[in-house]
Amino acid sequence: MSRIPVAVVGATGLAGQQFLASLAAHPMFEVRKLAASSRSAGKPYAQAIRNEQGASRWFCSEPLAPEFAALTVEDSATMTSDGLALCFSAVEADVAREMEPRFAKDIAVISTASAFRYEDDVPVFLPGVNWDHAALIDIQRKNRGWKGFISPGPNCTTVGLAMTLRPLDVAFGVGKVIMTSMQALSGAGRSPGVSAMDILDNIVPYIPKEEEKVEKETLKILGKVGPKGVVPAGLRVSCTCTRVNVLEGHTESVFVELLRKASLADVKAAWRELGSDLRTLGLPSAPEHLVSYTEDPFRPQVRLDRDAEGGMSTVVGRLREDTVLGGVKYMLVSHNTRMGAAKGAILVAEYLAKKGYIPGA
């Protein structure tokens, strides 16, 4: 089977590099084009990511694949979608707002940007959680007159929370949720965000706009598709989001009101069932378990558990009954730059290709 031709736009930034690290030798997707700002245009990729002193600014732990090193970077402002079926977008929201519709007129756009995340006809997919939101693609195409579509991924902090809430909401109903996050530095990227002098020996108790994003996105992801878009879920979510001195991996403390009584064994069984549809599709990036439970009372620990199943499984532990909200409480660890970013977006693209929303599979 021939591979689907794709582009990565924003390829020189951290998010773009994460896409390339996960797309190297990918069995379904072939990277045909790379694009970035005009500063990098016209240069081989390996040269475009070198600084003035000649040092490589490739930040992923995986080595840069030779198949990408020699590709000439195009200017994202002028790159066309000719010969492509899919664009992975890893640009800032303001750039995405202008650029992504230009590509979506003709091809699929899977994005890490938030520009279109909250629009009614735009699906925000979380693997194994809301595949039924694919119905929004048809609504979006009709509304906007596009052949393609835009699908942004969720905020990385939303991923572990919504992933663990979905099975509980389906099985028992969820009323109220209180979540406190302890978020990794890499969530701020390498643009100005959290300086070393601020975060060493410290916890920063505020991340601008983060709490609002997580609360709103969780309701959208867990909602139902109506005639015009997603009807948000009826549960209530309250978040406190903090930044901690951890490189990668978000830890969250979650309290959940359950509307129907459930034993701890029932809750664990619901988590085990999540993602059973993925296991039958043979998607290259899919984990065996979207949620993994550990009985060790000292786990999950971010350093030990963030890389579970290649960083694609949310690890949950310390499940207990909660007598205040009337439900359960637990801790989770999710990998913010794997399932929470590029690799999660690639898994979404694999699923949509299998289901015929992206031609060429």
C-alpha cells in the first residue's frame, strides 16, 4: 500500500520536531513537504535548525531522520497543498488562524494549535474517547465549502483528565469534577514562558488561560454531536493548573462525583475497556491500553510512568472512594508531548485515514 503524502508546517519549532520524530519511517504517512517561516525557507531542514554558531537546535531525544534532513524547507506563507492529502500544523494560534483554512479548502489539516478549537463545527478528537465527533467533519465541510477539514488536538492538560473521565461518565454518570494539575515545563515550549530562576525550588500556581481551556475542552470532548455542532456535556469541571520543576509529563489529582454508585473494581474495569475499538484497527501509533492502572500506592510517578507504552497511555493510580463529592479520587500521569501533542495528533490522523476521511489509506 502506498503511503499518504503529508506536510509538516511549523517544522522547525518544537512541536514540528515532535511530529517529525514520530513520522520517521511511518508505515501510513510519507512526509513530502516541510514548511516554516521565511527565515528557514530555501534551506535544507538540517541547516534550517542550526543556529549562528552551527549548533543543531534539534530538541527531540530521537535522532533526526536522514529522510527529513535533506528536505528543502518551504515558506509556509506560500506553500501549496499540491500533491498532498494531509497537513500536520504545528504553528502558533495567530498563524494557524490565517493559514489552516487555506489548506483545509482542499485537504485535511490536523493541528496542535488552538485557533479553531472552540468553534462549533470543529472536532477536537481524543483517541478512543469521541470518535463519534467525526460527524462534525461533514458539517464543517458543508458550512465552509471545503473539501478538507480542520481538526485541532486538545490542550495537553485536558488529555489525561478527559481520557479518564469518559469511561466513568458512560458507565456511571459524572456530576462534578475537581482537578489540580502539576504540569511539566515542556508544556510551555521553548518560547518565553517559565525561566529557570522562576521554577527551580518552586511551584508556579498559575498558568494563564490554562484552567479555562481545560474546563471548556473537557465539556466539548465529552459532549454529543447535534445538528449544528457539539452539545457540551452536562457535568461541571473546576481546575487549578500549576507549573512544576519537571521536564515532561503532567500529573493530575482528580476528584469525581459519580451519579450512580460504583465500586473501585467497577471503575478499574471501565478504564480497562477504553480503547477496545483501537485494538482492532491496527493503527501504528495506538497503545495497547489508553488507560493503565497501577496498584502501587506510590505510583504513578511522572519520572517512572510518563513513557508508558511510548508515552501514549495515561497511567492512573491511588484510586480511592471520595466521601466529599460522593464518588472517587485518583492521581494520573500523562505525557504532554506524546499523546498530548504530535503523536496523539498522528494517531487521530491514522484513525481518520482508516475511516476514509483522509484519502489514500
